[in-house]
Amino acid sequence: MGRFREAVALFLESKEEARPITPEATVLAAHAASRIGEFTLSAHLAVAAERGFRAAENVTGLVESTNLLGVVAFERGEIDDAELRFRQTVELAAQLGCARFAARGANNLANIAHMRGRAEEALALYRRALEANRAGGDHRGVAEAWHNLSLTYRGLGQHAEALDACVQALHAAKLHGGSGLLALALLGRAELHVDAGDFDDALVDLERAEFLAWQQGDKAQLFEAGRIRAELELRRGDAAESYRIAARIHSHAGASGLALIAAEAASIATLALHSAGRAAEALAMHEVTVASFTALGAVDLLTRFECNWITATA
């Protein structure tokens, strides 16, 4: 299912054949495993790479493996551990004088601040990451920072700012040329189209993003596209189709360890069930959603969900 899966398979084959394996190769395999949703394997490989980098006194490699362990923890919903790893990343990057990883650590800390409802802190950290990435000519980092700024502005209801940031994310993604990065930016624009009721435009972006994610074997992006599709169907009044998609994403993302996507899918499934007149099932799924967002400390998402629930059930 794409280059990431092939990379993991080649690495595991090398291990079985007892070929010498460097920490550099191990951390690359750990990155690839995280992109196909194999988070247990990714964490195992990242720890092995971290151990190897530490033994070799390779601080550059150490900061990369530490950051990756934070990313894996974040995706699995282990937010406190993720925050600790990202702070360690920023500290190590400062010791090394590595602007790229300082920016990446700031961006990842901003993701946690955003999820936990600290929007102003998130905006400040994303802007810090943006400027550092610009200074270093890192188009990937620039695109990711603009994408995350767009998400934060959207959460604040600042739709013009969100759209402007999304345009910048797409521009930087095209300069970078990576399929996964372009898919990320397209998913951001699709969600803004859904908000505006521009469903046909949203579907165009979703289909393109899904194809790119499928090529890469990026399970998280495929699930994210499904979540947005479920939201689209709910907005245009097809509660049954919305629930069908949302329930599938909730189940599969949860099984893959993608806790945040699973929780967001549960929130859509809850509202779709209520809209379809399945009140008892909606109440049960409401409890699942609240528990999931609470466990993640996703204050902003929980608040927005409860507002939508109150509006729907009034």
C-alpha cells in the first residue's frame, strides 16, 4: 500500500537476514511505520534508534528519534508523554543549534496547546515555527505551520484568516513537491469548503487527497479524509451515510491507535445517529465521545462537540 509499507518491509527483511543496521536506517523505518499506522512497531524502532544514537553520541539523530517518539505518543493519545518528548526535542535542538528541529518541536507543542484549548499559545508557537522554517528554507515545515495555523484560525471562527493560511500551506506544499504534504494541505482546504457549504469543491479536494494518501500508504490521512467525508454527508443531510462512514473511521482509526481521529469520528457518528432519529444509540455514542475527548484532554474539541450536541437536541 505505497512506499512507506515497502520501506518497512525492506527494513524488516534486512533484520531477518542479520545485515548490519544503523540507527539512521532504524529511525527512517520508524518514520515509515508511523505513517502506515504501525505505532507499536514505530515506537519500538524509534527507541532502538534513540539507544543507538545515544551510544554513538549523535545528538542530531537523538533529537530526531526523540521527536518521533513524541509524534507516536501524540497519535496514540498519550499526550503527557508526547508533550515531554517535544519539550526534550526543543531543548536538544537548542543545544545543537538546530533550527529545523527547534521549529518542529515548537510546531508539535503547538498541536498540543491547540488540542487542549490554548489557542493563543498555539498561534504563538505555530508562528514561531513558521518563521524558523522560513529562515531555514524548509518548505515542508512552512507548509505544516501554515496548515496548523489554518486549523487554529478555523477553530476560532476566523474563516478568512483560515482560508488565507490554507492558501499559503498549499503554495508551500507545491514548492516542496511531496505528495503527503500536498494531501495534508488539500484536506485542510476540503474542511474549509465543507464549512462554507461548498460540497462539490470539498469532494474534489478529498478525492485528490485520498489518491495521494493511498499512493503513499498513509493510513492516518486516509482516515482523516473519511472523517471529513462523514462531516460533509452530515452537513448536506444524509445522516445514514454520515454515520456509516463515521462509524467505520471510528472503529478502524481506534484499532490503528489513532486516538484523536477516532474521537472526532465518534463525535460525528453521535450527531448523525441523533439526526437519523436513533436517540438511544446517539446517547450511548455521546458518552463514548465525551470519554474519548476527556481522556485526550481535548478541551476545545469537547466544548465544540457539546455545543453542537446541545443545539442538535434542543
